[in-house]
Amino acid sequence: MTSKPSRPVSRRAFLGTAGGVLAALAAPRTLRRAFAARQSLTIPQSPPRPASPEWDFIQPRPARLDLWGRITATTAVRAVAGLNQEVVEWLAPNTVLPLFEEIRAEGSNPRNDLWYRVNGGFVYTSTVQPIKPYRMPEEVTEITTEIDEEPGFWAEVIVPYTLARSRPSGPGVLLEDGTPVYHFYASVHRVIGIETDEAGYLWYKVYDDKPRTPPVYVLARHMRRIREKELDPIRPEARDKRIVVTLDEQRIDCYEGERLVFSTLTSSGGEGFETPKGEHAVVYKQPSRHMYSDPEFEAFSDPNFFDLPGVPFNIFFTTLGHAIHGTYWHGDYGRPRSHGCLNVTPEAARWMFCWVDPYVPYSNSAGGSSREPGTPVIVV
């Protein structure tokens, strides 16, 4: 995607796993997304530029880097960091490349002046998803936890993107237009099975909460199990928790009483899809959500069409489906661009997910109710 607002999630998508908890709620309408991270890097000699569709950061490589980037939309490489500087190259979506250094210079987003130095020039962060490689992920061979009273665990993708397959080592799953289905870095998924292929490789069977969508298989070493303690509540004893969203500043602030405990940039609803102002509260939480466009946008040529499995750490604060959630499809925080949701980085979404009430146990795929709202969310 470019600087246009992110796409909505259908009423069906939001209610798909809500069950009885949301049965009395008004049917929700639309949702959205976000992402960004920052780090200075040491420049190795002759750094490689990956080109494979399924990067495996676990394999030995001549040059180790602490940060890579996945291009989320067609992106200009400029000779000098800054708006309107000479373009020396264009990068296609899903190009993966090392990020060497942070540079501050004018950008198209007035609240984001961060650029990355890459091979041959500089790229603006709005269309870059930063990726921190894992060295040795654990491959789970036995499921010892449950989700919704069935064997399962939560896992996040740790490579730039990995192909979703119909069976272990089988063909890739395709959308209706023939586009391969990938699960992207930082997306969160529910693993419900483990299988081994003929070559001995482990594959995770991944549940898909989109209605009438069968499970897919993902190479186990491309995912990391999220352990139960990682989703423990943060400061559950704290009183007077509240979230304040300042749309003019595109910022989310978390308070305990009068003390600010967390703050992050966001991308709120764009023109025609404004995030609703007012006093809201957390009504529903999901560690993972497959978001997809309303039926009216299900023509692949429609700019509002989208299909996004594994949107991480969703905090719904209206019964119409407005949520704070992590994003893996852009890094354009600090200006409106969504269809009403509040896009934040996956890291920020995880922190807030664990901090706000109500608490959702690891063993639940969702939790919350508008009849017993949780932490206030004040949008001004």
C-alpha cells in the first residue's frame, strides 16, 4: 500500500469468532493497520541483498545484520536522503534488503523524518517494514497448551514472509486472482497442529479465523512460539488506567492516573473514514485477526480490497469494529491513513494488549464484552 488509507475489515470478519460474547452487539463495519521500528547498524563488507521469496534468516550467511527491511509498496531509492531528491532505483514490493543506518531528513510525513541508508542510496521509512532476524528459533515438536479447549499455541512469523501451503511441502495457497498467500513478519497466528514432511522438515498447521477458510501449513522454522508469560498482564494492579488518543498529533498516550507510562505514534482513519472521537472503552481483544474487506470491495482491482491474515494484537474500542492493532503492511505512522482503526507497530500493540483491561488468558482466542467494558479509550 502507499500513503492511501489502509483497508477495512468486514462486519463478518469482526464477528466471525466473537460467538456469544458479541452476539448482542451492532454488526461492525470496518478496520485497518500499521508498523515501524528504528535502529542504527554496523555496515559489513559486501552486504547481500536477498531476493528469495522465502527468506530464511536461520541459515549461515557471510554478513550478519541486526536489521533488515521489507518493502511494502513500490519505493524510490534516492541518491540523498530527503523529499524530492534524485531517484536512482525503484524497489518492488516485498524486496528484502539490509538497513545500515538511520538518517534524519525531510519526508512526506510531517511527523516522520526517518530514512534508512541502503545499498546505493536512501529509502523513506513509510514503505519499509523493519525486520530483526532471529538466530535460532525453537521448533516445537509437541503442543502442550490449549486455545479454546483445543491443542494450540500462538506464534509469530520471524522471517520477512513465508508461503502458506495447502499441505506440508505442498503447493502454495492462492487468492481468487492467483496471488500467493504469504504470512508476513510480525503477523501472529494460532498453531493447531505439527506435521513432518517426507524430507523430515517440521510444518505448523495454522488455523485461519476467516469464515470458510481451511488451515494452512507454514515451515516451522519461519515462526516463533509466543510463550504464555509473554502475554501476561502488565501492571494489573495499577488503578485508573486510560488511553488518550490525540488525533491532531497522531499519538496514543497510556496513563495510570496522571502518570504517562507509554506513548507511541499512530495512523488514524483517513478522510472519509475518520476515527470516531469520544469516550470509548475496550470491548473486545484478540491476539490475532484475519482482516479482509467488505463484500463490496471484493474485486481485486478495487483499491479498497485487502486480505490480511494474522493482524497482531487487536484492541477493539467500539462495537463498530474500531481497534488499536499492530501492522505489517506499512511504516507510515504519524498521519491519518486507515479506514478508522489506530495503526501502531506490532511491538506497541503487544504492550498495550497486555496492559489494558480486560485480561484475555493465553488459552482464549478472544475476550471482552461491551456489557463489561474495560480500559477507557478517549479519542480527542
